[in-house]
Amino acid sequence: MAGTASNGAVIHGHIAARIDRLPLTRVQWSLAILVEVTWGFIIVDTDGIGARLYPFIWRPNKLISVTEYAVIQALQVGLGVLVGAYLMSWIAGRYGRRPAILMATLLGGIFLWPFAHVTSFWPLVVLSVLSTLGVGGIVATHAVYLSEMIAPNVRGKVLLASQGSTAVVGVAISLLAFAWIPIHWQWFVWVSAAVEVVILFPLLYWLLPESPRWLEATGRHAEAEQVMTELEARVRRATAAPLPEPDQGQHPLLMADKAAWRELFSSRQYRGRSLLILACWMCCYPGIIYGVGAFTAVYMVDHGVTPHFVFLTFTAGYVAQFAAFQFNSLLGERVERRDTLCVLGFLFAMVWTAAYLWPSPEVMAVCVIIARICTGLFLFNLYNYTAVSFPTRIRSVAFAWTDGLGHLGAWAGVTLTGPLYGMGPNHLGWVLFIVVPGALLPAVLIRSFGIRQSGAVLEQVST
């Protein structure tokens, strides 16, 4: 079952077994919510800053053209995230998941605040890359870290329920945008940056332990034991009861070495998984994830709605998204992630078809809300699917090679959405692009060729 690693060393994952037997308590919930709230502020604030400022600040003041905006948005969601994902995945694999998450948070805030002062194209091009280094970092680490800290029988429940907190973050950010954009838009940028640097970074530094699963897989057994002992003590205090015995023998662990990443290419099993997941990310990033977000507000404004209407719709969308996350989490491990992804892709295609055919404010609002549910759940289910598909020794680098490299699709695709937005009646070129290759194709691919993951031990499903 374990196979052969690049150094051939196979051990029983005693630390992994001890993690997987821990009952679910506030300890795991607090770690998951903290990490996902961090994801929410970095992604929704930093990664979405161009989409908020262009329709209401840059375009009305003739600061940035639609083509220039498409380039800026594509660099934000493409090159910056790609570089950040590779850099942080290397740090996460070499030095640990914790320092990678800390650095991603710091970078996300530091390079966000200049957007309050810069409004010309070429400086924004540079900032678009620098500001999303932290985005790539949190993308490459959050699901990797949490999948290693949570037992398989509750993994789907905890991941999706805690990831629903990102929708709450979205509500807060949308309300700030509603209050301050366009009149006090600089305040919006300053506060967003301060949350990441002044609040989240210290909390993560004080409260986030290293992944003991990663420590064990890299041969740092003394440190793994120390972190695991403290984690067990915290869970024991939370339950006020003895912990169950670990189920030994169910966690075959192949020790990592510096050449472990080569297995992504030398192993037929991992190579096939990588190519499938990469294809899905390459399609969905410029479609159901970034391609739709880049022009949703513009599409609504072009059909006569006000900034307040847009941000209220986004707020309602995040509220609905939170409820959808909780419903999906209740399904837990009973429904395969690949099935969920397929349904979401088809539902997204249906609602954007309706928004194209009947673009009244009321219909657009309903469709945008449902589409935002699809986008959020599709993104996080594919995050979780990717993280669980690979073993601990190559999990972070595999995430970078699939999700990270997938941002090349976002880079090229979102750049293409600028010209496509102007093609055909009622922006037909853009709508077709986000619906067909951007949602339906990855939904069909993952459902047809994806692996089963529900309830499986992490070391078994990924090895």
C-alpha cells in the first residue's frame, strides 16, 4: 500500500495515527476558522481589489482602460499568485506550513495599502504582481495545513464549515465597500491592509502550531512529538475525557527527502492525478472563479444598476454562500467531492445563461447570488480535493504544481476576457467563455476521471 518513495524509507505514521484519532473539539475548529478567516481577508481584499476599484474609481475617472484593467486583473490572479504559490510551497515543504502561512499574511497586507495611492497603469502592473504573492502563499498552504490536522471522518465537515467563514469575511468587506466606495475608497484599502498586518499576523504567530504530520514526514520526530503532545493536551482539556487509542498500522508513511517532488513526474499515479487537477484549475480559474468575478460588477453597471445595488448584491451573495457552505459541510464525507464539483459547474452554467437572456436588475441579482455560491463551493471543494490527492511529503509542492500552475490559465484567460467582454450581443463572448470551458469542462473532467476520497485515511487515499 505504501509503495516506494524516492529514498525508499517506509515507516508507520504514529503521529498521523494520533491526529486521526482525536475527537473533534473547539481546538480543531479554532485552528480551521483562524486559517480560513486569514484566507478570506487575503483573497477577498487583496485578490479582488482591482475588480472593486475599476468600475467605480478607475473607469469613471478615465484612469484605466478596459484592456489595461484586464491586464492588471490577469497579473493579479495569474503571475503574482503563481510566483507566490511556488515560493510559499517551497517554504512550506522545506521549513514548515506555519512560516509559509505567516509570510503569506504579511505579504498580502504590506503590498495592498499602496493601491490607495497609485492610480496609473504601469505602477499598478507592478503592484498587481507584488500584492498577490501573499495570495499565492495562502492558496498553496491553507487546505494543505488543515487537511493534515483533521481526522478523516470529519475532514469534509470541518473544512467546509470553517471555509464558510470566508463568506462572513466577504459580507464584512462588501459592507465596507458599500459604505466607503466610491467616496472614501482609500479608507477601504487602508483598513483592509491593517486587518492582515496588525490583527491576523499576530494571531497566527501566537496561536498556530506547526503541522505535526509534516514534522513526522520530514524526520523531525522530536519536534513532532512536542507539538503533538501539546495538541493532545489541548484536546483532552476540551473534552475532559481520556483520548481513544490510535489505530496503528493504517498510516503508511514514506519519508520525504529533497528529491520527493520528482514523484509528481516519475510516478504514473501522481502524474495522472496532477495532470487532471491541473487541467481543472487551468479551466476554472479563468472561468467560474476569476473570469466571472473580473466583469460581474461591470456587467451589472452596464445594465444600469448603481454601486450600492452591486455591493448589496455581493453582500447577499456572501450570506447565501455561508449558508451553502454549512449545508455542504453537513453532507460531510457522505458525498464525493467530485460529484459536488460536477453539480456546481452545471448550476453555474445555468444561472449565467439566465443572466444573459434576462439581464434585468432583479434577475441579475438572483443569478449573481447563486453563481457566487457555485464559485465559492467549487473553489474550496477543489482546494480540498487537491490537498487530499497527494501524500504529506509532496503535498505542498503538488498543490503548487497544480493549483499554482493553474493560475497561468487565469493569467491568459482573464487577459482574454477583456476583448471577449466586448464581443457579441450583450457581451456574449465573455459569458460563453466563463460557462463552457470555464465551468462545464472542469465539471465533466473531475467527475469522469477524479478519485474517490470520502472518509479515507489521508495516508491511504494519497499514497
